[in-house]
Amino acid sequence: MSVHDELTRMQHSLDDLRRSLGRLEQQLGSGGLEIRRVRTDADHLRESVALLREASADAPETQKRPDLVTISDAPYDFSLWTDSDDEGLGARDRHAP
């Protein structure tokens, strides 16, 4: 799921929380310390999600995961290494010093 989709889901969840808080305030009253704290925390979460949305919109596209490259299991063509030295051993037709 994309970042945009996740942020949208979070926003919907916070909207649901706000509606639930409204119903609780009608039943319990809005003057209690506990309900005011929950309301304040919910407002802070909404602000934080808005900041995340802005930050994700400013993020460069280059941070996306690059496409995967499939590497074949077929053996390599040995003619690619006919002119190369054996690593650490020197050339095949010469002796080490």
C-alpha cells in the first residue's frame, strides 16, 4: 500500500475518532479534564498527519524502490575470461616471481 493510501486511512480513522469523541462529549459533557485531554490529543494527531502528508508530497521520487533485475542461473560464457589472469596467481603461461 502506498504512503498516500496509508495517510488517507489514518485520516479516516481520525475522523471516526472525532465523531466518537463528539458523541462522548454529548453523553459525558465537555467540561471534564479527561475528555478535553483526549480531544487535544486527537487534534495533535490530526496536525501530525497533515505534516506527514506535506512531507510525503515534498519527498523526491528517487526514494522509491528501484526495479528488480533478474539474474539468470545459466552458466557464464567462459570465453569472456580467456584473456584475463587468474586472480592472485598471475598468467597461466608464466611463473610467479
